[in-house]
Amino acid sequence: MQKLLICCVVSASLLTAGCGTVDTVKGWGSVVGNAIPSIFNSTPLMYRQDIQQGNIVTQEMVNKLHPGMARRQVKYIMGTPILIDVFHQDRWDYVYSMAKSNETPVQEHISLYFKDDKLTKIEGDFRPISASNALEINKEIVVQVPDYEADEKGFFSRTLEKMGLTEDGD
């Protein structure tokens, strides 16, 4: 009976120790701390998959929205919302998050409000841009760069010329 009790205590302690972290192991907590997880996060050869969740919302999609649109039109443009609140059925929430390896996660959110099945308000990280503002934002900037003149000599050419090692320096 005593051997059975000892076996049960030893096996239970081994099983519960396996559930702990490196910090909880006696004697390692002060030395290692959170070093082991941070080592794995900064290892360049370790593959970390990008985690993408939610609805992808772009500025072009939001630009197509305007007040007075029906719910079905909004759903056609934006897709099915990730969250429809049971208590606030006139509000649709679109949430998007992207966690890339070694980068801080990006989260974007947009809320659409309806009244009498018509779009009334847009809140969140995106705002509709009118066509005139969109042209100003996407305007190209032309920069003129002077042509390269072959007569100018570079550093090495001038140095070799001063040393007398080129044919032009004679």
C-alpha cells in the first residue's frame, strides 16, 4: 500500500511539473527567466507563419460606400461582417488583424451603422474619400533628374590620374 501511494505521488508530481513553464522550475527561474521564449522569437532561421484574421477591408471598398445604401448593397461591397451584435442589429463591425513574424500585429476596425435598413454612419480606421480628394492623394509627383555627364571623372579616375597611371594624365 505504501509503495502504491509513493508511486501515485511521484507520477502526479511529474505530470503537474510538465504543465509548468521554465520559470516555475525550481532553480531556473532566477537564471533563465523569459530568456528561452525570447531566444526563439529572435531566431532568424525559425519560420513563423503570418496570421491573418477577419475581413480584409481596403480604402477602395470604403470609398464605394455612401449614406443611403441598402444593407444588401453594403454586404455586396464589404462582404459579410465578422460581428453583428445581437443587441444592436443596426451596427455591423468589420475587424481585420495581421500578425507577421517579428512585427507588431496590425489591427483595423470599421463600424457601419444603419437606420431603417439604410447606411447612415461610418466609424473606424477608414473614412470614405470623395473622387476629387482621391485624385489629389493619388497625384503623381514628377522629379527631373539631370543627365549624367561623361566628362566628369570619378574618385578612382582622378586618383589614378594624379599618380600618373592613366594615359590621360600624360
